[in-house]
Amino acid sequence: MHTSPPRNPYPKQLILDIHSYCNAKCAICPYPALKTKNPMGIMDEILFKKIIDDFSSLSKRNNFRGHVLFCNMGEPFCYPEIAVNRLQYVLRSELQINIQTNAALLLPEVVEALKESKFNGTILISCHGISPNTYKQVMGLDISKTLRNIDYLSQNYPKEKIGIQSIPYHWPRGEACSFLFSSERDTC
């Protein structure tokens, strides 16, 4: 009989959408449908600070380093000043913070602001297509702009702290093989 390990009575990670906006129209995400049904806005700063303060206190009381992830459905860099300001607050609270982004708005000035803020967490990039057509079809964005941002990031931020995640949603045959070296494509 398999038993699960005991569950902590508290979370060790929080996923926070600091606002409810996104610049993408991902076919795999409920955001496009929810944005017309749910109230939209920026999380109140007092509420945000209370959430972070409570989580920081919880992690100190229970002797663990809490992790915060910006964002789940929103794109944090729709409002880069708010994202960096709130990121700094998390860092001052002695919590670990990571960012999830589609990178289309992760412009060089945003990367520099992150570095100036002493951010050193992981930046996880959602990139749900490899070819320009598939990327546009799945995410509703221009891949050339995103790739320029990723290039700048990879030249100015530790590569081991950059991750790319992808969901092969309705990809055409061969899409996943298109980024492999020619010798690997033969086996794909």
C-alpha cells in the first residue's frame, strides 16, 4: 500500500497575479474568456503587502524559505514598474521570488530594472510555439519581438536562471523537431 508523505499544514509557495492583465491571447489559457467575465484590475498594494508579510511571517515561524511566483494568468510586465516595485518588496521580506512571463514585454529596460532591484530568481518563459506561425496561432504574439527580448535576457542575466516552458498545443507535425540540430532531426 502506497502512502503519501505527510502534507504541511501551510503552503511553501505562493503564485500571485499582481494584476489581471495579459498581452497574449494563448489558446491554451482561460484568460481570454475570463477577462470578460471577471473584474479586471491591479491588486491593491495594501492587500499585496499583507499577503507577502503574512507569508514571510509564516515561513519564519516554520523555518522554511517561502517561494513566490509572479504570475499565473497575468503577464507581470504589462505594468513593469508595478512588477519591479512589488518584486523588491518580496525580496525585502526574505522570500525567494521567481517570475513567469511570455517575454514579449520583457524589454531590455525591464531586464536592467530587474538587475538593479537585485532580483536573482528564475525567469520562466512560456513559449508555446517554435515557428513564427505556430507561435502566433497559439499565443497571438509576434515571435520575433519575443526572441529579441530573450536574446537580450540571455546575454545579460545568468543563463542557468532562465527556463523556457512550452505546451505543444495543436502543433503541426514536425514543429518540435524544427529547433533540433540537423543530425537530431533525422530521428525525430
